[in-house]
Amino acid sequence: MADKMNVLVFISLLAFSFGSKLSYSEKAAVPEFTFSWLDDKDTYVAGEIATIKIRSLNNFDKLDKNAFKPTLTVDGKIGNSSIVSGVLSDFEGEPSSWKLLFTTMTAGLFNVLINEDHYKVFDSSLHFQVHPGNIYPSVCVASWLGFVHEFEAGGQARVQILPKDAFGNKINETTEDLRIHNFTVSVFHANDSIASVPNISHFGWNHFCYIIMEFTVVEAGDLLLYVEGGNQSLNGSPLPFKDLLKFPIVW
């Protein structure tokens, strides 16, 4: 009886040992991956497409692209978000040419996490920087400088414009030529009839990275100022204001 028990124990241990080796062998056969930026490009302008290269280090014969389904997380947000959009995977061709792609939107410095459950992938080594794009007038915000909206006849009215790109990123002063956006102002009465189209006496950046426009107030009454750029109305426009003059100026 004791000999029979010894045989059973030996067989059980042998089976356990064989099972452990098989599990280790399967684990060793799992492909390993590295991730890097295409052409080492990790800095973008909002709207540009970022590309991550995928490289399989070993066990290519064990790699099934139909089972390989990585997820991209940027600053804690999985897939498409307010930070990136158009998240795509490109697994055509050899594994050495596989890619993950996405469109950058929000300006800032961001961390990327790549997870893949089937092949036990986790990579947190990638970071990227996004700068604002060019000025997009219809997203810019117009307001009265210092909230001043009552003026004396012949006085200077000042409008400030918060410059933004197409994705709503605030733009600091750049070398971009502001004239190409053709910022204009026009004054209307409350009944939507046009009162005047003032000449802009000053146009440029201030120290707080706002665009400032100045013009001379000549019309009397309660009025509306329409601010446009590139034939598009700016956010916040029209701006209500009051000319304290009882009679219009005669030039």
C-alpha cells in the first residue's frame, strides 16, 4: 500500500513539474514589443498626425495581428478624446512596419500609455508635446478691453481679441502676420442698420498676448460693434456699447 502511494505521489509531482514547464514555455514564446516615435518626432503643431512605430523583438511566428489589439491612453483618457482624435492602427505588411496613429488637438505636454491584454503589453515610455496652430478667427474671442463699453465722442475704443487656433488652443504672440486674417470692426444701430465702419488706428499684440484694436467713436446712442476676421464673426461679437455723445461728430 505504501509503495502504491509513493508511485501516485511521484506521478503527481511529475505531472505538476511538466505542467509548470509548459506554462513557462508558453510564456517565453509570447512576442515582445517596443514602441517609438516615427523619425523620433515627438513635437507637433495641433492638427498634425503623430505616428508611433511598433517593433516586435522576437517570436514573430507566434504573432497574430488579428489578436493584437493595443489601446492608446493619453493623460488617462483611452482612445479618442479632447486631447487626440482619429486613433488608428496600421498592421499592414511586416510587423516591423506596424504603426499607431492619431491626430493631435490640445496643446501641452502629454504622456502615452499603450496596453495590450492578449500579449501582456504595457508601455509608458512615450511623451509628446503639442503647440497651438495658426490663428482661426471664428474661434477667437472678442471683448472690450478692461470691460469699458461707454465712451465719449472722439474717444478711443479698445477691443481685445483672445487668439485661438482651430482646436481652441490659446495662442501666445507669434511671428504669424495678423494682417492675413483681415480683422475688421463695424458699428450698427440696434435696428441692425449700419452706422459706420471705423478706421482702426492701432492693431497689434499687448503684453498679455491679446490682439488689441483701437478705433475712434463717432456715432451716438446705444450701438453694437461687430468684430470679424477672415469674413467670419468672432465669438462674443457683436459687442454692445454706448456713445455718450448727444450729437454725432461732424468731420
